[in-house]
Amino acid sequence: MDDRFEKLTTNVAQIHKSIQKIKKIYMQSQGLKSTHVMCLYYLSDHPDGLTAAGLCELCKEDKAGISRILNDLENRNFIAYEATGATHRYRSRAHLTDAGMACAREMRSFISHALEEASKDIAEPQRKIFYKTLFTIADNLEHLSQELCK
């Protein structure tokens, strides 16, 4: 039997741990937590704002986690909610403030640097094949997990 399972799981776990450590160290330097990264990232991609439900879907986080993150970001004046008739903040769109946009720009610059460092010895054709393969594996495992839950 080959060791693909062992290599896949241990290497994916190591990549995940390294990314989490990098996010933690960088965000601490900004006075934030690593959990804020993906919300800032997606909000900076959506100038029209996102609802908490939309962020839950994009970030693959639960409602309570996103709610805590959004409260933190609002308390730090990194996001504001649009004025709507929605009775629940969960249905209102959160937008980055100027301070939030500045933080997100700096964070995205750091992300670009980290990605360059992570793939510095990989040629572009190899990188494309790697990501295509990684996404295929992720999709296949997601489908399998959904089938097993039926």
C-alpha cells in the first residue's frame, strides 16, 4: 500500500499550521487576531459589502464565529453597517471603513509576499498544475463527504 494518505494528511496539516501561525503573527502586529484575516480579505473584495451569512459561506465559518469577528471589527472601526430596514444586523451588509480598507490593503500586500515566498522555487506551469490538482482533490473530497452524510 502506498503512503499517499499519510503524505496528504500530514502535509496538508503542516501547511494549515504554518498558515495559521503566519496569520497569527502578522495580525498580532496589527492588533487583530488571525480569525479576522478572511473577513477582511472578503470584505475588501466586495465593495458593496457582505452580510454575515455571506461571510459565513465564503469563510467557511459558523454564524457565531463570524458574529464575534464582525463585532471585533466594528469595535475597532474597521467595518460599518449600511443603514437598511433590516431589523437584524445579521441581514445588513458590512462594509470596510477607510481604516478597514487600509488594514486590508496592507494585509493583502503581506499575503502576496507570503505566497511568493511559499512558491519561490516553483515554476509557473508547475504552480498552475499544483493548484488545479489541489482544487480537484478538495472538490472530490467534499463530494465524498456529502455522499457519506446522506
